[in-house]
Amino acid sequence: MAIHTGKFVAYYRVSTREQGEEGHSIDAQRATVRRHLNGGEWDLIEHFTEIESGRMRQRPELNAAIDMCIDEGATLICAKLDRLTRNVGFLCTFIERRVPVIFCDMPNMHNPAQNKMILQLMATVAEYEAALISERTIAGLEAAKGKGVILGSPNPKAGSAVAAVKRATAADKFAMRVGPLIDQLRKYGCASLAEIALGLEARGQLTARGKGRWQASAVRNVILRWEELKLKEDARVRNV
């Protein structure tokens, strides 16, 4: 077991559903942290407790713990990796704040820098997973377009028919690229349009107009078009 030294800030989290489950209670997490830090010259300067789902982005206690780590030059310690967050947008924000963190359920990963690498890998794997999930749908959509199937919803009132088709095609392509990422953000806890917008910004995904800041209306437009494209593809597959 590693010998720990320096300042530590503990973060404990349970959801209401998990409150009484073995291994997830606050008392169990506190005991795990104390047991993990046993030995060495360390100082547990503060602890923060949150009762919140791991998918939620609003985490005031975790934010307070992070702020204290930055102010005090301390390391964040969690009883388990899954106590931190399952929200991709928040995870990316956490990585960007460069707070050292260790997890008691990863005893061989006692180096905060190594644990940061694990978090980066989690975000990378999540992004890769989104690409794999979307691959089949995108291939099907491209095949449908190759057969002359018209995708999207061209608006005949918006300029000439040719211009409308070009805009629709560009919107389709953008939805095919961003839609799978939105699906993945939803899977990892981004439920509202605002949360999805923050998740897209954290990933560095620009809007269709090349802007870095997403509005809820822009997210809604992509979702509607992406859902429509998936429905068209499903209908095409059923009719093959």
C-alpha cells in the first residue's frame, strides 16, 4: 500500500436510492477513505458530502471540494471511482481544472497524475464509443442517399429549391456528425438542452455556424433532425 502524505479533501456521494445499499453508504465511504490513507503523514483537512445522482451535472458539494483543493494545494480523494461523476460534460470540466485525485478502489493507481490519465481515457473511450454506435447508422444513411433517397426536410419557402436542398444536405451532414455525440451525452447523464449544450462545448464541438457556444435552440434543431434521419433509416431498413 502506498504511503500518503500531504493534504487531502474527501468527497462522498450517495443517491437517495443507494443510501442504504452496502458499500455505498456515507459511513462506508468514510471508513474506506480512512483505511486507504492509513500510514504516512497526511492531513484530511475537509470532507464534502453530496446526495445526488452521478449523472447530474449540478454538483455544488463537489465543486466546493474542488475549489478547496485548488486553494489549499490538496488532493481530492474518493472512496470509489464511480462516486465522482458519470456525467461526461462534468468529467471534461473536472479534467480541465487540473485537480489531483486518487480513488481508494484503485490501489495500484496511487499516483494522482495516473488517475488523471484514467479520467482522460474515460472521456476518450466515451467519445470513441459514440463513434462506434453511430457508424452503422451513418453508413446506412449514406447508402440511402446513394440510392436517391431524399433525407431531411427541405423547406420550399426558404429561397429556391436548389438552395433549400443544399441547406438541407448540409444540415443532414451536420446532424449525422453531432447527433451521435448528443446520444452519447444523454447516455452519460446530460438530460436537458442546456446540459447537452455544455457537454458539446466541453468536447470542443462547434455549432453549424462555427461558434463555440451552443444555444438550447441549436441543440434542439440538431436533435430533431437527427431523430428524423434515424426514423427514415429505420423505415428504409424495414422495407429492404
